[in-house]
Amino acid sequence: MIDQALRILKDVFGYDAFRGNQARIIERVASGGDALVLMPTGGGKSLCYQVPALLREGLTVVVSPLIALMEDQVATLEELGVPAAALNSTISPEAQRDIAYRLEQGEIRLLYLAPERLVQPRMLSFLQRLNKVALFAIDEAHCVSQWGHDFRPEYLQLGQLAELFPEVPRIALTATADMRTREEIVQRLYLQDAEQFLSSFDRPNIFYRIVPKEQPRKQLLAFLAQHRGDAGIVYCMSRKKVEEVADYLSSQGFPALPYHAGLSNELRAFNQKRFLNEEGLIMVATIAFGMGIDKPNVRFVAHLDLPKSLEAYYQETGRAGRDGLPSDAWMAYGLQDVLLLRQMMQSSEGDERHKRVERHKLEAMLALCEEIRCRRQVLLAYFDEELPEPCGHCDNCVDGVETWDATEPARQALSAIYRSGQRYGVGHLIDILLGRENDKIRSLGHQRLAVFGLGKARTEDEWRTLFRQLVARGLADVDLDGFGGLRLTEACRPLLRGEVRIELRRDAKPQRARGSSAGPSAASQLVRAEERQQWESLRALRRQLAEEHGVPPYVIFPDATLLEMLRGQPRTLQEMSRISGIGARKLERYGQAFLDVLNDAPTAPEPVADMRHEVVTLVRAGMTPAQIARQLSCSEKNVYSMLAEAIGKQQVSLEQALELPEDLLGEIQDAFLEEDGALPPAAALSGRFSGQVPEGVLYCVRAALMAELAE
Ligand code: ADP
Ligand code: ZN
């Protein structure tokens, strides 16, 4: 049987081998057994029932909770040449009759249904009469759990399938792995005899990075600059912030759309549809955006605010990289996040027990942020999965983490809280530590505190980081009865009494280039600069075909397939057929068109205009010309001349572009202006300033002067 399954895998889906548990699951289900499949997002659940559907005689009924998902799946199957249909509320009565007719004729292999539709008595008796059901697949099976977030009462009624169709095997699938949900699925769907297939929940293609929040927007820009042209999600906590960030990104030349519960249904649906159908859009969203996002080529998920738990973090970041290609999970987190969430949690409704659980979840999330070990190991350990070795694919593994003995300064910080009466915010506490005699300090007499000025050896930023870490560790807390100042907790006593020491993570040095805190990422290497042109041509063809067929681009070919074409450079249809993701049907339909693109497009240099745009973005994000040159793999001189041009067009200011000491800048300007009449060319001055600044700096200064003089 497995030979046959492999043939279907190759001929229909165009893949060479099964992944993980797929083969075992397919064997079990195709031979008539029940199965419960727990597999992470992107693990390849669909094939677990689609291949058996083609191996078994008759109709496979797939229960799925979301209309958008069903339509996607049906479109994907039809593109593969597999007759499939979906019945849902958006379908006209005529179309429904047509589907019923085709079902009776045995023409349809997979039928997608919403659960409420399936359990209608009319539907059930129709299927019984049909007497051809080969398999039931229950997708998103965790929706049966009342404890989960996605509970759907209709799912409870799916239990009756066991009784009504005792001969028909059932497979339930979910990406939610916890014990309790698993037990509930078994119980409520009567899957006691189902074999359970539990996969690792690791998402190896996701690169995790968590950076301290300094200037979040700039940091975000620098991160996004590595993802030009990629689709991704930026999560924010509030609707207001979603709107602001979406506007900001648009103004910076990134195509961004807002998504939150405050938008009208139509607009939300519209934005979601665009996100799925177009390429390279960024969705800025609250967590209202999520379930039902099956877009496989989401290349990054960025968090500008802290999720409430590791469960939420795992789920939200997990929307990246379903297609298995390198993807990034990036988060900026700071003191305000911690304070805000702590505050929200303490003031939330609900009983004490519930709050305690929430608090624990937040602690775990905070601990991950301040973690010094491999992030993936810690994340998986939280879900009871052991990763024996550090992953080598997260910021901590790649950059290494420095720690330092923070016992002394931590005591000073705690003592500043205590001595000032446990009621002031971090700003004031830092003023005390740094010995700043401002009005507020004087009026409170805080200049007389023993800790006043004790912390001068550290910068304001360092103190801020320290306070964040103290709060994150639960040594200090927000005072809700007062004005939200900091107060001590029980947990800090041993430290204050000198019984324990404290070891903290050292934040990566906040260099001028916040670019560095965007860090190297997984996905930025997806397509190399010299490949970009052909990659874009392949994508353009895909987009055109997708429009003609009225489906999202990834339904024509997933990114992985395009990438393999790009790297493999097939010359003939036969070579094309060896590429993963190209089955017989797609080869016949699209093979030649893609071959044409591959064969006639010489790899030309990247259009300069794009590059200039990128330079502007990066410099606005705070990167230096040298760093930009590295990022774009071009010469520094080139970067300077593009910068000069941007300065001339007043797209960036001289201050943004360069970091020059004021007097040196003045000196250069004077040199240009020395002679009356036209400005001398930069080259004329390069001898004079050689050794002090690169010649490119002169281009920029000159361009700025020209622009000024022209006004
Ligand atoms: P899930 O439903 O578990 O999130 P999907 O079924 O959507 O995952 O599969 C994720 C991606 O992986 C899809 O693009 C799918 O085509 C691809 N895929 C699944 N199984 C294989 C395989 N055996 N070989 C190659 N690609 C696969
Ligand atoms: Zn790691």
C-alpha cells in the first residue's frame, strides 16, 4: 500500500517522500483504522487525509471550521486535478444542487463541510443514503475542547459519526498538543480506538529573536528591511497602535494593512483577502487576526508587544513559515510591556485562582525574554518536549549571551524603590540613582536619600534594563493601589539580605545602528541578490496565472517549488517534473510557461531604483553606510552616492544619513563654500579631508548644500 501511496504523492502532489509520521498515518487510515494526529502547523496534516482519500474507494468528508480555509483547500486540490468541493453558506442553491448531483455520480473525491452543516439531519441522511463515504477527516479537532480558545459547540455533535457510520474510519487532526485537549478529543469524538500520532512541536525553520525595546519603530524598520517583498504579520496589543503602526509603515514605503476587531466586517474580510492573494503585504494586527490564516508563505511574525503567555507566543509566531522555508519570529520587548501586562492582569476580573494561572503564564513568557539558554529548548521544554542540544538557530545560540553579576546594582535599585516609599515610577527612581537634582527630587527631599547618586557608574539605559529585569524576575512589582509606581515583593528579600546573588543577561550593546538588534535572521538569505531578478520574474508569472485562475498565488506553486526551480534551473519538461511540488497535472498546465521564464531571463543586475529605496529605508532605521553596504552586498562608496542622491531629493536629511561631529561638518561645509560661485566637486576636496572622512561623506554634504542653495 505504501508504494501506491508514494506514487500518488509523486504523481498528484509532486513530492518525493513523506515527512515525519505521514507514511504511518496514511497507512493506518487507508487500511481503515482511526487516527488522532497531533502535528504542528506546517507539519503537513492535509496530506494525511488527502492521500488516503485517493487510496480508498468513495468519498472523503472533511470537516473544517473556516470557510476561507475550505476554499483554499478546494482550490489547491482542483489545481492538482483532484475533484473536490465545499458546501457552505456562501454557495448558491443551484451550485449546491450541482454538487449533490456530482456526489451521487461519485465524481467528487473530497467534500469539505463546516461542522454545523455536516450534522444537519438532512445532510447526514444524504450521506448515509449515498453509502459511499470512505473516510471522515476532522480538522482543527481541538475545537471540540471547551477549555481551548477555539471551542465550537457544533464540534460536540461530531461524536455521533462514530455511531452513524461505524464502518467508516475517522482521522482527527490538530496542532494543539496538550494532554487535556488530547483527552477531550478522544472522549468527545469517541476515538478510543484511534492510534495516536504525536509529532515534535519544534518548528525548525523559524528563527527566534527577542530584542530589548529601544526605539521600536526604527528597530522594526531595520528588521523589515531584511524582508523586503515578503509577506508577514506585525502584532500589536491595541487597535490604536495597529492603526498607527500600519500608517507609519505605509509612510515608510512598506505595504501594510491594519486588522483589528474595531474595523467593519467588510474591511476586515477585504484586508484578509488581500493578504492571502497578494504577495509581500504586511498585516499589522491585534491577535484578532490569526485562526484561519493558512497562508503558507508568511515569512515573518514580528511582535511589538509582549504576548500574555508562551502558548500565545508559540501560536502567533507559528503562523510564520508553514511552507517549511526559513522564517523569522522577532520580538521587541521592554519595561513598559511588563508593567502594562502586570497591571492588566492584576486589575482584570475573575477569581484569584484564574489570576494566579494567568500570572504564571506571564512569568514563563517573561522568563523566555530574559532567557540566557537556547530559546527553542526553553520554549519546547514548556510544552514538555526535550530538545537535547541547543538549536543553533535562535539569537541566543547564534550571538551567544553574556551575563553579569548584578547583585550590587540590583540591591541599589531595590533600595531606591524602598527608600523613596515604594510609590514612584522608573523615571524618578533612575533620577535618584543618578543623583539628578531636579525640581521633583528637591521638593520630595530625595536628594537626602542614602541611595541618591549612588548609581552614577551606570547609564540611564543600563538602569532601565536593570529595572525591567527585576520586574520580569518578580523582584519588584507595580503598585496598583497607588499610581502604578514600583514596590518590592517578598521575593526580593533574600537578595536584599545578601543571602543570594543575582546573575542577569547583558543586553546586546545598543549601538548607533539599531540594525544590529534586528540581527542576522533566517529569512534574509532566502533569495540572494543575484537571484532576485529571476525570482521576481517567476513570481510575476505565478501571480498572473493565479489571477487568471482566481486563486491565491501559493495555490499555483508554493514558494519552495519556485525556489527549487530557481536553484535547479531545469531546462526541459522532464527536468522540471523532478522538482518537488510539480505533479503531472501542474507540469502539463504550467511547466512550459515557467521554463520559458527560466530559459530566457538572463540574470541582470538589480534595478538601481529599488536599491536606492532600500538604502533610504535602512538609513532611516539607523544603520550606518558601512552596515548598509554589508547588508546589500555593495560597496560603501556606492551607498554614499545613493545617499547623496536621496539627500538631494530631500528623502533623508544629512543628520539621518551621517553621524558627523558638528565642528567637522562645519569645516567641510566651509570648505565647499570657500569659493564664490559654484560648489567645487567633492573630488576637489577629497585630498584635504582624506583620513578624516570617506570621500562619500563629501558627496552627501555637497548634496545637502546644493539642496539648500536651490531653495
Ligand atoms: P498543516 O496543515 O499541518 O499546517 P499543510 O498540510 O498545509 O500543513 O502542509 C504544509 C506545507 O508542507 C504545504 O505547503 C505542503 O504542500 C507541504 N508538504 C506537506 N507534506 C509534504 C511532503 N511530504 N513533501 C513536501 N512538502 C510537503
Ligand atoms: Zn537556540
